Amino acid sequence: FGAEAGFWQNGPVGMILRFGQTVPANLTGGTALVTEFSALLRMDVSNGLSVHFGYSAFWAHFRDHLQRLTDAGGHEMLELMMHGPTLGVDVRF
């Protein structure tokens, strides 16, 4: 699940907040829990082009289980976190 909110007044500059979260389910012997957050400033250059910059963070927790459909007996686990500034271009058609 996730949410995105945009804040604009009159003018080409606005702010975008994003949040996303996965729900881990062990159907195949492994689970993945991923959380993402970003806060961006966006500037519309034209009707079809925008530039954004801000901060983004991404957390991931992966776990391999010995059996399917269980939350016990995990034998391998990986945790990953990435965060930092972000810059991008949005093209709309």
C-alpha cells in the first residue's frame, strides 16, 4: 500500500510526499518487506516537462525460510537501506 500527496499553490513549484510499504507473505519460502519514503520539490518547466529534486529513503528486509507458509526457521536474511538526495525529470504525454 502507499500514499502520495502533492502541495501546490498558484505557480509552477510544488512539493510531493510519497510513502510506500509492502506486506510480507511467505508463499514460496521467502518474504520481502520494503518501505519507501521521499520528499520532493517539483518545478514545472512546461505542460509536458517537470524537474524534481529532494530526499529519498528505501529500506528492504528479505528473508529466506526453510519451509513455505511459516514465519519461523529463517536461515538467510538480508537487510538493505539506501537514502540520499535525488534528482529527476518527468516527461508527460
